Amino acid sequence: MVPKDMSFEDAYHKYRLGNFFRESRETDKDIELLFNKVSHKPKRTLKKEQDPGKFLIPCSIHSHHLPNAVCDIGSAVSIMAIDTAELLGLKMEPSKDSFTFVDSSRVNSAGMIKNVKVEIGECIIPVDFHAMDIKSGKTSPLLFGRAFMATVGAVCDLKRNKMCLTNVDETVFYDPMEKKKSEELISCIEMFEDPGPTADSNHEPAIPESASVDIGNAASVDFQSSESINNRPSASDDSQSSESIDMKTSASVDTL
């Protein structure tokens, strides 16, 4: 077998390629072209796909059903709107953290809410939330960050546009939200470390207008067979969840 990194000249003389083709009509030039074609495997061009969007997860906190919680792998923390925290009767601890959005705007945390018991299916997941003052007077859904996704074992199958929380239920798959709505959300929340007081430290940070978003669609949930997500058949019996998700929210903290 001729090594892939060997030049044609070396291979021609060492392996006597001329003798191999002596019964054919190929010239030395034809042999060289064939050699180069075989030794350099062509690269494959993959089909370009569209952004699948962001995934909605229905959950409950203190018996309140929240159908539009968003999972965002681009978010460093989990976020809850202040009005949602007040509705749920949650107490906030003081926090000096602030957050930087993808549009370079910065928002201070209104407080920290630790170990909130979030119910998804038959599981209770403790989550730490940062409360944020969103420009809205109505109940806002939640945003789950990377720590939450690691806790629930979130696996995103972007080829099929499905997400599964493997530590919660390997047979349940969530669909992405409507693409148009998904594009309206802010993405990538990162913690901002305050270097210290500045001349503008007394100024209130601007709250991005796009943080207030009307999300009318509820999470779509598919139930698959009990087989593992990593070994499930391509043709599955998906059935729509019978759970009624009628609650609409007109403002989102979905800073995706």
C-alpha cells in the first residue's frame, strides 16, 4: 500500500507503478493524475441548515404553571422577572451582580433567589435565579441558563430540532419555539464583574427594550418510546402531550 503522504515521483519509482500499468494504455501523465486523485480524498460539503430556534420548557413553581420557560445555552445564569418573583411569593437576597447582553447593554441584578424548587414532570430541580426588572407589568416567563441545563442533563438534537432533559425523562422531547419569536429575544447573558465605583455609578443602567417580548406560543412536548435518547429508532411514535398549556405571557425575560 502506498503511503498517503508519499509524492508521486517517489511512489512511481519505489513501487514501480509503471510496471503495474504496463498492460494498459495509460501514459505516465495519466498515472500521475490517477495517483493524485486517489491520494487526495475530496472534502465533503455539508448542507447548510437554518437556526432551529430556542427551546421552551413547561414547568411549575409553587403550583403556578409556567409554560414558556426558555433554555438558553448562551446564558451564564438563570433569570426571573421581578413581577414573576412577587407573584410566586419568593424572597430575594441582595445582589451586586450585573449582566451584559449581546447588544452590549448592561442590567443590574435586582436580587438573588436561591434554591427555587422548579417542577418538571416528576422531578424537582433546585435553581438559583437572578431577579431582573423587565419593562413589563405582567407575568414574565423564566430563562434557564447553563447551570440548569447541566443539572437536568439537557441534550439538544439540532438535526431533528429536539431537546431532551435526560436526567428528568429520556422519553420526553421538546420542540423549539416559533422562529420569528425566537429572533426577538436577547441572547447570551454574561456576568459582569464591577471594577469599582466610577463617575457614572449613580446612573441607572438602561434596560433593553427587546427584553420585553410578547411570547404567545406554549412549549411543544413530544413523548417518545422508553428507549434511550442515544439509541432510539428513527421512526418513533410521537404523540402530543395531553397537558393543557393555555397560559399566555406578554413579556419575556428570555434574554436569549
